[in-house]
Amino acid sequence: MSEPHTQDQRIQGVLSRLESVIDAENAALGVDRDYDLGRSNALKSRCLYDMTVLFKQIEPETLSPDHRTHLQSVRTKLDLNHARVRAHMEAVREIAEMIKKTVAESEADGTYSEDQFRRIELS
């Protein structure tokens, strides 16, 4: 098997794996409560690492038009993924803050809250 053919297969393989992980994550975010975001992130990180290592050995101008198109498609999906993950994390943060506030309010027994106690200067 010739080296260029092997390189083409490696490029196609890593781009296809990354695209598959990103597509699955984009489809699951906000829909599938049981989706393992940690596992997906690990897979995505591994694919990005593999892509970085592979592309260090390749001159950008030697990429075929098909690979350039595929790379751009993956980049677009990755940008969408970034926005969806950011929105998901913000929603999680907001929910955690609401829970924290609710718990703090329910723990207050009416005499002094922790915040009120901190404001009192003892001399």
C-alpha cells in the first residue's frame, strides 16, 4: 500500500470519527438525559488529539479538495458543538444556583441566616 493512500485513509478515518462523535453529542444535548457527556468529551478529545498529531505531519496545501471540504464541515459542526455545550453548561450552572438558593432559604429558621450573622459585628 502506498504512503499517500495510507495517509488519505488516516485523514478520512480521523475526520469521520470526530464527525461521528460531534454529531452524536449535538443530537443528544438537551434531549437525552442519560447521555454520557464525560465519555463523549473523552472521545472528542482523543479524536482532536489524533487529528493534531496527524496534521502536524501534513502540509496544508497537500490536502485533497475532498479532505479540505470534510475538514471544513467538521469545523462547522465543532463550532455548533461548542455553542451547544456552552449553553448546556450555563443551564446546568443556573439550575445549580437555583437549587443552592432554595436549600439556603429552606435552612433559614427565621432567626438568623448565615448572611445576616456575617454582617453583625461582635465587639
